Amino acid sequence: MRFAVLGSGSQGNGTLIASNDTYVLVDCGFSLKETERRLARLGVSPQQLSAVVVTHEHADHVHGVGLLSRRYNLPVYMSRGTHRGLRKPVELAGFVACGDVLQVGALSITVVSVAHDALEPTQYVFSDGARRFGVLTDLGSYCGRVMDSYQGLDALMIEANHCRDRLARGHYPMFLKQRVGGSLGHLNNHQAASLVAELGWQNLQHLVLAHLSSKNNLPELARQCFVDTLGCDADWLQLADQDSGLDWRHIA
């Protein structure tokens, strides 16, 4: 199994997971042309995609889903709540709900509900039968269900959205600061690092920090928080950014 990131941040998100000839895209927050360009950078054509799974209805995650699916006749899966929240309808292959296990080719995809300010947000854990990779972004807090679902991973991509101090001192209006930093918003650096510490990280082959805010965080702040919390090597941590995403990472 391997994974790559088309881009991660408030301007667009997309994560690609592959096993053998199965390619699943998590979210598509870019225009069709930009999605095609970013896939090509990873050596993948849209025709190779097996399915698109969507986490929630916010534009930075769904902007290109409809066009991509119609242009290339791709099956799309999302929760019923996410489907209700779409501004433009998307034809679905099926609905998913927390606890479901969706089989797409060589990949089994476990659906996990999370706390975020969307109608029925979900995240996903992927398995090829031997290894497990978790995608965990866009949540403001976590519970026992999340902890149980993300145990025993071989690789994890987790949100480290903002630095608490930079958000507090920043120029966002108060309502937006409360939204971002609230229990239905986004994980800050300390929350994300603490979550990983609770899960246990020593057996992870890859730990990727994602969805960093361009206004309320800095890569060096996120890295240092994880280093201080976990005691890991700073060079071992990986960051998925908005422009270049992250190139292919193999899970052995």
C-alpha cells in the first residue's frame, strides 16, 4: 500500500491511497484542471481512479468532486448528511455511515464519524489486509471511538491545523477564532500531538502533519510541538502542504 497527497489546506484537499491497481481519492477540493494536473504530478491519470470517498461538504474538500466524477464516470461515496449539505448535487454510488467497511478493489475502508461543524463528517482508515493507513483531519476534538478506530496503524496523516497562540493573537474575528478552536473546529498542534501520543507512534512508518493553516500556524511550530510531545526526530515527521502536497510514501 502507498499514499500521496495532492494538497492539504484551506484552499483544497485531496489524498490518494493505492494498493495494486486500486486507487482511491479522499476528497477533491480542487478544480477539475488542477486535480488532473496534481494527479499527473503523481504519475496517475483520472481514468485509473477506482472511487472517490468524501469526508464532508466544505468547499475545500468537495469543490471538484462532481466534475471529476462526471467527467471520468467515477463512483463517489459519502454520508447522507454530507450529501444533504452539498451546494451542487453529486450522483453517488452509495452512502456510508460510521462503522461501515467499504470494499473498493484491494482496499477495505473503515468509516469513522468525527466532531466537526458539518452535517455528518467522516474520516477513513484504509487497509490492504496487511497494513493500515489512517486519514484524520477536520475535527475539533476526539473521543473513544476515534481512539479505538485509529489504533494499530502503520501510517497516519493527522491534522495539525493551528497554533493556539497564533490563533488567539491573529486577525480572525472572535466568532471565527471560537469556531476554529472549538470542539467542532480543527485540532491545534498540541491536541494533535497529544492524540498521537495516546495512540502510540513508535510502530508508525509514516506520520504526516496536514491541513496546516497558512494564517494561524507555521510548519516549524507544528514540528516542534510534535517533537516536544513525542520525543521523535524532527526529520522523521512529514508535512503535506497546500501547494506541493506530498509525494508517494510506501507502507512496507
